[in-house]
Amino acid sequence: MENAELIAGYTEHINAGLARVLAFMGMDATAIRAEGPYVYDDRGRRFLDFLGGYGVFNFGHAHPRIVAAVKAELERMPLSSKLLIDEPAIRAAKRLSAVTPGEISKFFFTNSGTESVEGAIKLARLHNGRASFVYARGSFHGKTLGSLSASGRDQHREPFEPLLAQFIQVPFGDADALSAVVDENTCAVLLEPLQGEGGINVPPDGYLREVREITSAHGALLILDEVQTGMGRTGYNFACEREDVVPDLIVLAKALGGGVMPVGAIGGTPEVWAQFEQKPLIHSSTFGGNPMACAAADAALQVLVEEKLAGRAGRTGEAFLADLMKLREKYPKILADVRGRGLMIGLQFTSTDVAEIAIGAILAKELLVAFTLNAPEVVRLEPPLNTPQELFPEAVSRLDTALGEATALVEQYA
Ligand SMILES: Cc1ncc(COP(=O)(O)O)c(C=O)c1O
């Protein structure tokens, strides 16, 4: 199809509002192909992908080993009967068990992040039967009704209320505030170890450990949502490793599918899984755990470990963050803060309008970026963890030029 026909089709059959947003950003072009750290469009542009599919492309686009694993399953048995045992699911679960923290050794495969969160909420309730959940302001756990009940942005929740009852919101990073609401009625505390869509919010050192102590003291579960922070993104295979914190349930998706297949997973300890094993059909998914998805997860986990991508993200991220801090000093009129861990970095602009201007200028330099969903004044940088080293100075140079242009525009209209 010609580009004009595609845009008309998008407007007519997908979402006219989104089509307007894409046109406004100059992104009403068609993606042709993607490989490694690059995305190519039909206008002949080659974007350096520092958005990374919102945390999906930790391994870059179309990683050959992951693609090969999926192709092999496609030819062998793309979907299964589900009545017999599927080897790829067992392989992926074993590999997950080897890399996830502590006693986590049981897995339920899903197709997305929000499905993983929904399942974790149900398994927590099934385990202890308690009523309330505690979650953090600014959090993002997905957009189905259960996950939305733990969403830290009113704008996303309010049109759908009433949501699930007894979901209590606390400020993120404040262990005292959490301690004040966790009690014998608390089923679980649900947190991201480092908030992604909330604006790349890094909690104070020791916060996660304190949360673990508070939940354990009251017999409440700790559910960590590592959908975005997991699979090496923050310099650790899973962000909770930094404080040696072991959750009762871990929630995964995004990069688990290696950037090739949609895959999510809920991981839990044998203790939390006990009730589920008594009633194994109380939670299920037709497509969850399918052979192609699990082959992708299995291959992605091998690449993560063998290519030591977590360590690489930690080292590269530190140097990249230092360079970005210099940009903050250079452009104080528009850049309010730069923060992050590993290759999960946020540039906070002075306002949402300024962020919009900056995003336009950055995209025009063929560098893919986007704002965070719950904090649109923050632009996130989440490049593939295996991005060649020389592309980081290249990205800094493009950002430098774009921020210079954005500053000039802001000054012109101020
Ligand atoms: C931390 C976190 N949890 C859950 C989700 C929801 O994942 P999905 O969009 O696959 O449902 C996201 C998506 O951005 C996320 O960042």
C-alpha cells in the first residue's frame, strides 16, 4: 500500500486520534523494517532506536538467534494442543528459574504485561485470601481493569471507576508511608523496583529492602513488577537484585520475548504456588505458554546471560548518564533533571509543552524517543542493551543539536 492509503486506513479503521498524534510528531510514515538498533521507514529515514519499544528491544530488533529459535518452532508446531506437554515452555521456565531471584521457581506464561499483573493479583489473593493491595503513586502496571486499579495516574483510572476495591495508594520511595498502611488485612504490595512510566523514578537506596521487611512482618506478599526493569535493563538481570530483595511474585513481559514474540510471565515461590497447584485450572490462558513465544523467551534468556547484557547495560549506562548530565548543564532552560539506572534513563523537561518541542526536535534527528505515560514531561531513553558503543556518543551529539534547537524555539515563544 502507498503511504497515503495506509494513513487513510489507519485513520478510518484503527484510531483517528492516534493518527493525528503521529502526524503532529512527523511520524505518520510507515515502518519498513528494523534490525539491531535501527528502524527504517518509507521516507528513507534510518532511526537510531533509543526508545527500544518502551523496554521491549533489550536485544535489539530481530536478534538473529532469537529469530532462528522462533522460526524453528514455526516450522515444527507453532501452536499446541495444550493437552500434551510443550517442551519450549519447560525450557523457558527452567531458564527463568535459574536467573530469577531466590526461591522463585514456578512460572505461568502470559501474552502481555498487564495479563501478568492480573494473574499475580489473583494468585496473591488465592494464597492468603486477604482483601487489600498497596501500590505507589505514579505507578504503571497496564490498562486492564485489575492493573488499572493499581495505576498511579488518575487520568487513566477515573473514566473506568469503580475499579477493584481496597487498592491503597502511597507515595513511591517512602517506606514510612507504606509502613503506615500495611497491616494484617494487606494481601500484597505491588511495586515497580524503579518506576518506568511514572517518569523514570529511582527510589532511595534501601527502599526495596525496607518494603520487603514491612511486608514480611505483616505476612503480606511482595509483588515486583519487572515488566520494564527486568531482563538486564537497569544493569542487573532483575532490578531487585541490586538490594538482594526476593519478592514472592515477580511479573515479567516486554523484553522476555526477545523483541521477537509477545510473552509475559508470572514467577512465584513454591509457597505462593501451593494453592494454585491445588486448583490448577483456576487461572489459565489459551495462548499463554505457546511454543513460539516460549522458544523466544528461552533464546532471549540465553542471550541475556551469555552476552552478559546486564553488566554491559550497567557500564554503558553509567557513561551515557554522565554525558547526559553535561547536557543538563548546557541546557538548563529546558532540561530540569536527568536520572536513571543502567539503560533506563529519563530526561525531565521543565514542562510537558517543552518536552513536546524537544521530542519533535529529537525525532527530526532520526533518534527514536518518547515520553513516559504517567509523566509526559519526562522523555525516556531505553536503547537496546547491545547497542554498539560508538552509537552512544552519536546519540549524545544528536541530542545536543536537538536540545539546542528546542531551547531556541522555547526562547522564541517565551
Ligand atoms: C512496569 C509495567 N508493568 C506493566 C506494563 C503493561 O504491559 P503491557 O503493555 O504489555 O500490558 C507496562 C507497560 O508499559 C509496564 O511498564
